[in-house]
Amino acid sequence: MNKLWIVFGSLIMWSCNNKPRHVIVSAEGKVVYTDSANWPASFGLGRPASSSDIAKMDLDVRPDGKGLPVGEGNAIAGKAIYLTKCVACHGTDTTSGDAKLLGPVLISTKPGKGKTIGNYWPYATTLFDYVRRAMPYNEPGSLTNEEVYQVTAFLLQANKIIGEQDVMNAKTLPKLVMPAQKRFIPDDRKGGPEVR
Amino acid sequence: MAVENKQENKLSKPISRRILLGGAATAAVVLLKSSYGQVVQKAITHAELKIADPTKVLGPPPGALGTRSKFETPVKKASDISSRTPLQDLFGTITPSDLHYERHHAGVPVIDPHSYSLTIHGMVDKPLVFSLADLKRFPSVTRIFFVECSGNYRGGKAEMTPQEICGLTSQSEWTGVMLSTLFREVGVKSKASWFLAEGSDAAVMTRSVPVNKGWEDAMIAYAQNGEAIRPEQGYPARLLLPGWEGNTSVKWLRRIELSDQPFMTREETAKYTEGVKDGKIRQFSFVMDARSIITYPAYPQQLQKGWMEIRGIAWSGRGKIYKVEVSTNGGKTWQDARLQDPVLDKAHTAFRYLWEWKGGEAELLSRAIDETGYIQPTMKQLTDARGQDMGGYHLNPVTSWLVQRDGKVLFKSEK
């Protein structure tokens, strides 16, 4: 995972014309600025962010699991939440594809049935992160961490990535390898005459 | 525009081209307060528009806030998820702030500027919280550039305006503090390679951005076209990444976290990624490639024989527009259009080409060439390069307008 991202990162940096002119990185790895030579070392603006300031808003979850909270859940519990709070917009495996849904189709392992979790999403951790920060659409951020683990487990199980009894928590979720992950490639457009 | 009507104070005469095209019954659109106190638009007829000789009637005194002429009624075209800039109604290259396109994922939040803050933390020496007043005290920068949604192509029928085809691009003069200035203040560690930008809308929307873009030309903007940023554009402060797909320019910015890897948020995995050949999915396709569109003549204008200026805009997320070529015969031959100076980096650039329409069929095209040598492709070139499953992101095909013998101008839809 980390190796892959070193390759991705360097490709992207390379495509962005390397370091901008006013930033130089010294041999010791120190960042040096050339456009602000007459600036004070600090403007003294802003106040220190305390760990509680940061903890209050630091919602994100990375693919390596950093940011996942305590708690756990399985698909059985998640299904009950899904059928109450999610199904109206996202449908089920049998209803999606029939009617026009308000939200994107989430459940399908087959290609061609929309970009679903089973056929498109590259990381399972994204599911936890997104459900916790933005869902349900009409009540964003209203689910407890436990409920988010449960809904995440149900969506993974409905897309046939885990079993009904499998428990999702900070340890198990980052270990899942999503079916579509191998399809993702970094941007290879770079300007110039070639159309990509 | 080419079809100017001589303005006269007679109700029976057409008042402007747009009104003429808007239909016979509607003379203008006015803003009214409904019984619920909401401002609504109401069409009024010619008969209701009592226009006296302006040289014989005292006009209103100076006011606290300017308004558009009641004869000018450009509007954004809204869907459930976005609303589009009326490119065909604009002149020059600055988009009036109230006509800037909108795309948001959970509505427009109301944020009190006094309680607003931006927190920068993660791989930094000193995590800091900045108030809006703090941001405004830093050395500031003003820069003109476009913001474009990466899903900015619609096709499917002949009766489509530039607004409907690619109205998810707009240009403003933005003022703010360079992100590099804030990076310097917090002391970004040299091993940090990505940062997460997070909005404080109901989607708490997040994107991962390579840290180099932050050093290069990213800006935290608090002003747009000379005043505070509009709520729809991220009030009170937003991230702006010149030339990159609009979604990465996170609005209502509340937090930046420095990291050594991308966060793989929903908007950079399930969304804003596009199918390419061999079942692959292209990710982190940030830069908006060069594009242009003729905004006059275009649907729904009705041409009259004679000389006119073919007008449009061209832009590239990779730098300056080097050249725009125009064809009036479906691409058999191309001529250089005139570019309006100054041609700015990563900015809408106006182009013009003088043309005499003699009444025959014609096919009008424009193609942008940017300073990297990239030539705006046709839809076929895009499909050939990416395959049939390419989806709707980063589609920048040459737009073709078919001029019919009767003077109607129709969009040649290719997808």
C-alpha cells in the first residue's frame, strides 16, 4: 500500500512541474522559501490548536485504518439500520435498477449496474469515513460510531465482500481488499499533443 | 452582440435580443416578494412595462445597492445538484458573482464569519487555528482564474445552449492568502506529501491534494470580484486550486490535515474518477485540460445575413491559451482567432473571429491550443483514447454549431 502511494505521489508531483520556484528543499530535507526572504520567521497569527480542538473535528479515516474509532458491528445489525434510514434513497439489491432512486445505487457485484461498492469502491475504509461524515443525507452525522460500523458491515456483506457474521472494527476493516482496487491507476495525462 | 435592436421607447418594438428570443408574451422578468416573503421571479408582459421617455421623467436617486437593468435577466440554470453559468449571456471573461456556477454536495451552509476558523494540523511543527481576521492579516494575493467542475459536459439533443453544454465553468478575481504562506506559518514537515481539505457543509466534504500544489499556487480565498465570497462559492473562506477540477477547491474550508498518503475519500474514489481502457479507472485526474466553446452564435440565436463576430472563451488548467482556431466549414479549414489580451495563466480567455454569413449551411467549431502544445480534441479522439466506458468526467470535446439556411443555430451533439 505505502509503496504504491510513493509511486502514485511521485507521478503526480512529476506531472505538476516539480517543486515551484519559490520552494527549495535542502539536502537535509529542510524546506527553504525564496519568495519571502524579507518576511518574519512567523507572523504570529492564529492560536495553537490543542489536541481537543483537533479531536473535535478530526473525522477522517485513512485506508491504513488511522482514524477508525473504537466500536464494532456486523451486517445483521446494519441491515436493520439500512432498512430504516438508507433504503428510501439507495434501494436494495432487488429494487435498485428498477426505479429512479434519489441516491446512488450501492449494492451490486456485477459491472454495469452503476458504480456500486461491490464493483467500484477501492477501499472499505472510505465507506466508514463517508457514512459517518455525510449520511444519512437528511440527518448527516447522526449515527453513532457503532451504528456506522454496522451499516458499513451490511453494505460490505450485501456486496458479497464479507459474511453476515463478520465483525467490522478498527482492525478488520482496513484489512479488506476491495474487488475494484486493482483497477485504479493514477492520472497519466500530462499536457502536450497526446490525447489521453 | 451582432443582432442589436435599435432601442426605442415603444412597447410594440422588440427591446433586446434576449427578450425577443424569450418569446412574445414575456417582456422581462422581475423580482417580487411572494406572500411567504420569498423573492420570486415573475414574467411581465410588454403591456405591463410602461416606459416613458427617459428625457422627460426624473429618475430614481442614488441607491444603497445597484441592480441589473430590468431588461437584462441572465439566470443560472439549476438542477437538483448544480446550477450553470449562462455563458451565452456574458461578455469578457469575468463571471458576475451571482452567476458563478454552483455545485455542492449537501446544500449551501450558513457560516457565521465571527465563529469561523481554519485548523491546520497533522504533519506540521505547530498546529494552528486561524480566524477569518487572522487569514485577512496575512500577506494577500489577488488572481484571476477559472474554476470548472470536472463533470462539465452535457449532450443529447440539438436544442442546447452553451450554458447547458458546459456552464459549469466560471471565472472570478479571487483574493486571499497563499496556502504556502500558511504552510510556512505552521511549519509543514518535509515528509508530508498530501493534505486533506475539509469543508464545513453538511457533507463535510473532503479531498486529498498533493502537498506540492499547496506550495505551488493554492490559495485560501475570502474575496471574489472585490467583495466577500458569496455563500454559494464558499463563504467565508475556501480553498482554490487554480486549473484543477472544481471539486478539489473545497468550499467553506474548516480543516487541513497534512499527511504522507492520500485519504481515499469518497470524492476521489467512488466519484471524480473515470473509466479508461482495459477496465481501468483513472484516479487523481486533477488538471482540467484545454477547452473552448463558441458562445456566439449558438443555440437559440437566430442569425441574420451579414458580418458578425464569432465569439467565445478558451481556457486550460495547464497554463495559458496559446492559440484558438475557428472553423466555419466543419473542420475542413481552420483560421486563427484573435485572443483578447492579457492572456492569463489558467484563465478564461476571450477569442473573436470575424465572419460573413451569406445564408448557406455552415458548421462552426473552435479548438483551443494551450502552451503545452495540447490541442482540444474531438469527442472521437477522446473515445478512441479512453474507450467507450469513459464516463462524464474530464470531457472537453470540440463543440460544433450547425447553422441552417433559415438562420437557426443548433448544437451538434455527439454523445
